[in-house]
Amino acid sequence: MQFAFLFISLLSLSAGPIVWFLLRQDTQTRRRRLLFRALDWFVLISITLLLVVEVLPDALARGGLLVLGAFTIGLLLPQVLEGLFRHAARTMHLLALSLALLGIALHTLVDGAMLSGEHVHALGSGENGLAAAIVLHRAPVALAVWWLLFPALGLRWALPALLLMAAATLTGFFAGHSVAAIHHLVATAWLQALTAGMILHAVFNRPHLAAHHQTHAQPADVSASPEPAPVEPGRV
């Protein structure tokens, strides 16, 4: 059963490109724009809930209230740096985005360990119930990664990010005991909170997608890596 959940969790990583491709096939421009707007809100809400309901409480349980400081730094520091270094705002944003992706990879690493059976008794959850919960939230996370990266940065960012998530899941699954031991360290709680803040920043502030909503009417070229849009501070 564990391997079945592992396979499903890996398969769910394709949710991003599949949903994106299906939406792009809609021939009615107005409806397509509404669907993409709905997708925006779905990703915003699902990722925010994941961070608030799962990631932060776990970090707080292991690192105490001080991890909220790390979360705040992760949330605000990228915006401050983008404001201070306006000539390199895009570089700062992409750096924060890269660190956010690292945080997602770390989360999937722990998910892989949980799929292998680690943490189950400590969490007081049934093994199958925990694995099912992991699989259910994997698709929205994969969708968020694709949604953040592909429209403006192309496959050269989006595909490696999904492959990194797959590799982290497999590593966590087959090295579950070692990953579980590292996960219990207080330092990882601080890192988890810091990257959670960066993920939230990346989701709500997306200057690299400035031209994205203007291109919904045109078919996506999945083989190319479109040029990133000019940086415009704030959410688009």
C-alpha cells in the first residue's frame, strides 16, 4: 500500500501541466480568462491553508514561538530587498522564488518520509489516512509550482522544479528514518518557517508574471521558455 501511495503522489505532480494544458484549450477567451482567475484563487487559498494549517503548526511544535520570527523574515525580507535594490529587483525576486522552491522540496522530502511510515505513530494518525492526506495536498502544491513558474519562465524552470519534487519524495521515502531524524532538529523548524514565509511571498507577489494575464488569449508554447516580463513591484 505504501508503494501505491508513493506512485499516486508522484503521478499527482503532473497536475500542474495537465490542468494548465486543458485550460488553454478552451476556445472562448472570456471563459478561459475566468477559469485562469479561478485557478489563481484556488492556488492562493490552497497554498495559504497548507502553510497555516500544516507547515507552520509543525514548525511551532518543534521550534517554539520564536519560529514566527523566521517566518516573518521569510515573508518580508524579499520585498524589502526588492525595494532597496530596484535595479536588481527581478534578480532578488527570482532568488526568493528559488529559496521558496527549496522550501517546497524540503516539504516533499518530509512527505516522502511520512509515506514510508515514518512519523505515523508520533502524529497519532493512521498510516493510510496520513498517506491519503499527503497525496491530496500534493496536487495543489504541484499546480502552484507550475502556476508560479511556467507562464513567464518556461519549462527550463517549471520542469526541473517538478523533477526536484519527485526526487525529494523518492529520497524521503527510501531514506525515511534518516529524514525523520533530521526533521526533528530545531534548526529544521526555523528553516521550515523561513521558507514558508518565502513561499507565501512568492505566491502573493509575482512580478515575473507581469505579462502573463495579457497573454491568456494566445496558445501557450510548451516547448519554449518565454522571456520574463519586466519587474513591477507588487502582485499582478
